[in-house]
Amino acid sequence: MDKARAIEYQNAILPHVSRTFALTIPQLPDALQDVVGNSYLLCRIADTIEDEPALTAEQKSTYLKMFSEVVAAKEKPELLAEQLHPLLTDWTLKAERDLVQNTPIVIEITHDCTPNQREIMERCISTMSSGMAEFCAKQQLATVDELKDYCYYVAGVVGELLTDLFCDFSEEIARSRDKLITLSVSFGKGLQMVNILKDVWVDASRGVTWLPAELFRVSKNADGTTSSDPVLTVEGMRKLIGTTYEYLSQALQYSLMIPTREVGIRRFLLWTLGMAVLTLRRINKNPNFQRGDNVKISRNQVAATTFVANSIVGFNFLIDSLFRALTRGLPGNSKKS
């Protein structure tokens, strides 16, 4: 398949696996759109392997390692697709199954990227895959610190990837790389924490929770044994909301460090950050929600986010002021409430 048709597939599948990134990636400079879109699809393939409930922990570890080798051109993508696709069940979205089946097309774009871009992408997927394999045998994490580690492997590394791609694109951005790399990890972790909180019931339906056991209320049974309540306490939820707020605060600082002339990159970041903040506000307002739809932001809110972000994209003071206003009252932000 020629590159034009491969890019056509990439652009067609993206909205079906992530409406958010399908909306934000086109805001990037032309030179970054294809490589960032391809990087997201690579991460989504790894995520699909991790999330498929019919795969054993051993199978997940095997296919995650195999996928990392595919990205590094050490294994054939056709072999991965042939082996993995038949094992995916209806628990995995149809679009994600299609993505896995078309791994060779995605990898064709990956291997057509520049040497620097390929090195960045390979490093991210290698770290992500090995980290996911480490956690895939666990049905529940024990502590908040363990949750933070998990968020690094599945999302913090994506922040690092984006930063290195931005630095490869812009010498001006590259001069701030050391500070940006640190903040980018928090950006990725913050987005992942929002997703974990929002998708808690979806994950529970397949027998998995990423919420740490130490935040659940433990009851003593008549026979002397103990058991955890199936629902996280409001106090526990608010603690996680506070942690997420701290990450998103650093994501704001990351966004403000991008030069104002890089309007496309700023839009990409601010649209993403804005939607995450609005979702977190809804979770905080209704911590006992029973369905993801209860805290999902509306299309009108998405449209308002993009409009406002575009209007103030070059004004750091206004962006910072709006963030403070939107996060007022969130746990961890009591000093500003």
C-alpha cells in the first residue's frame, strides 16, 4: 500500500478509536499531524492488548513484547495481526479490532517517519509495553503510589513522546526540553487519571479496577475476616480528584511554556486540557455517579472549550486565570477557592 492510502486509513480510523484526538490532532502543524496521529494509534494498539479480557496475563505480556519489536522493525507486523486479531472478543471495540487487523498499514507509516521520529516512537512503545506487561496480571492496584506508576507507563510516556516530537519540530521548544519533559509526564498522568475516574464502571464490567485498594472502606465480617466495599468512598474519590488536579495544574504550566507563535501546538494542548478539566469538574460534582454518561461533557461544552481556547490561545495570563476559575473548589485547590 502506498503512503497516501495508509494515511487515508489512519485518518479514517482515528475518530472511531478516539474522538478527542481526532478533534485535536488536526490543530497541530502539518509536519506533526501524521506522526502524532500514528503515535496515538500505536499506543492504542498496545492499550487494546492490555484491555482485552479474554487474553491471559502471559498472552498479554507476549503480544506486548511482540508489538514493541514490530514497532522497532524486529518482527513482522503481519504476524502480530494474524495471531492477535482472532483472539480479540466483542469486549474490544470493533474499531480497535479493525486497527489490530490493519497493524501492517499503521506500521508502514511508522517506518516511513524520520530516523529521529522513529527513535522517539520506539522508545515510547518499548517503555509502555514493558510497563503494561508488568501490571497486566493485577486486577486491582494496592496503593495510590502504584496507581501513579501505572499512569506513567500508560500515559506519562506519551507526554514524553509528544515533547520529543515537538522538540524535534522546533529548536525554540527544544531549548526548554528538560523542564518540559518533567511537566509532560504530569500532563499524561492527569489525562489518564481523568479517564480512569470517568471509566471506573466500564472497567468494573470487565473485572478490572485501577482504583487503589487502600482507598476502599474495609469491613470486618462476623467470622473475623475482612472485606472491601465494592464502591470507592467519597473521601477516596476526592483524594484521587485532588491528585488529578495537581497533575492538570502542571499540564497547564507545560502548555504555557510552548512559545505563543506555535498556535497549533497550543490549541492541541489547551483543547485537550480544557476537556479534561470540565470532565473532572463533573466527577467532583457527582462523585457517586453510576455511569460514565453521568460525567461525560456535552458537545456544546466541547464546542465552547475549543472556541474559548482559540480566543485566548496566545495570552498566558488569560489562560491561567480561566484555569484557576474552572478548577476553583476542586480538592487540592482549597487555597484558591
